[in-house]
Amino acid sequence: MTLHEAIEKLLRQTGRPMTTQQIADELNKNGWYQKKDGSKIQAFQIHGRTKNYPNIFERAGSTVSLIGQTKIKIEPSKKEIPKQVIKATQISSADTDLLEKILMNEKNFKSADSIDNLVPHQAGLYCIRIKDINKLPKPFNTFLADRQHNIIYIGIATESLNKRFLNQELRANGHGTFFRSIGAVLGHRPPKGSLTTKKNKRNYKFAPTDEQKIINWINANLKVNWVEFSGDFESFETRLITKYRPLINIAKNPLALQLLTDLRNECVQIANEL
């Protein structure tokens, strides 16, 4: 049995979507597929293999399901529904002070590995914090400690929080500014020459194995929050970035890190090398 056949069999048997890590764990237990070297199946292999079979698998971030399969709708319990989402939808976008309090209140944040079925398709703003600043490599952990907070990124989604924030920034489905930056900070680099045939010479991407490693790190170490918003995105974002000085934001940030700019430029250079 091939790996993708084993994944398909597992999803049919469970009858529900599963994360790449859950699939890897189950296949390692049941032994339906075994690698030639005898090592364990990793989540990034599930990520890469399901990506190669879009006619069989449907993917939403790190979650995989079968095309055409009747899905069990995963409803979060009342305890799991972020209170800030319920409140924010009842607040006028004109009341940016109250929206800011809801967005930045650390009590409202949820672990990045628990939000795939919660992030709405409405426009809005989002904030990303790190649980333990020492999980950042040096000297970035020191830079953040100096700012006396754990906020690493603030961003806007002018059309859909689900598409921009969840899928692009946290799950590498598209070109997320935060995902490219945190990947570079963690020491990953894009494949050499991967942008030479692309029109956009700056939107580098990492190899699938590295993408999955970054996603795993995000899920383990970051917590996030968001609010729905439909007003003046530019002014609201500028106000928040100027006030909170998130570590990974470059634009509009009075404490933007030159080291981060240099790392991103290095990635661009590698991706454009012949």
C-alpha cells in the first residue's frame, strides 16, 4: 500500500477530517505504510503527499479530508468559542478603541493549533503572540524581551481573515508576509533559484518539508486573536503597530528590525540565484 492510499483508507475509516500530525500518528500505529528506512512517518510527509493528490484530498491549513466525503461538522464547544469573537461582531467598526481592547487582551488569545475551524471569512485584524519568548532564536528573544511584551505580529485581512490570516500567514497556503518572515527567523531558506521563473521576484516560498516544520512550530509556540472589522484598515493597523511595536512587523514599525529585513533580503537573493 502506498502512502497516499494509506491516508485515503484512514480518512474513509474515521469519516472525518484529520490534521497531518494526527494522520502521521495513526499510520505509525497501524503500520499500513512503512518507510523503507524504518523511520516514523512525519507530518510534513503527509503534507507533501496530500498536496500532490488534489483530486483525492482537500486541505484546509494542516487539516486534510477526502474530496466528496460527507464531513462531520466540527463544532467547537461553548467553552472553546472565543468570547472576543462573539462580542466583536456586536460592536460597530467605528468603535476602534473597544475593538483594540478586545483584540489585544491576552486573555482572549487561543493556541494557534486550535483555530482552524474558528477563523471567520469576514474582513478584520489579527494579532499574534508567542507563548514563551525564549522559543525564538537569539538575538530575537532578547529583542522581544527589551520590548517587555510577547507580541510578534499585527496584520489586516481586508477581505477574509480565514484566507489571509489563517491560510496564508499560519498555514503557508499562499504568500503570507508573516509566514515568510518567521520562517527566515527560524533559519529556513527557500530553494535556490525557485523564483527565477516567477513574475514576482520577492514572494519566496520554502520547501514543503520546511513549510511543515514552520507550521508545527507555529502550532506549538504561538497564540492568536482576531476581530472582525470593515473600516479604515490603514489607519487602524498603523495605530496598533506604532503603539505596540510587534517584533516581526517591518512596515509602519518605529522599532523595525534591520536584521529581519536583511534575512528576508537574503531569502529573496537565494530564491533568485541561477
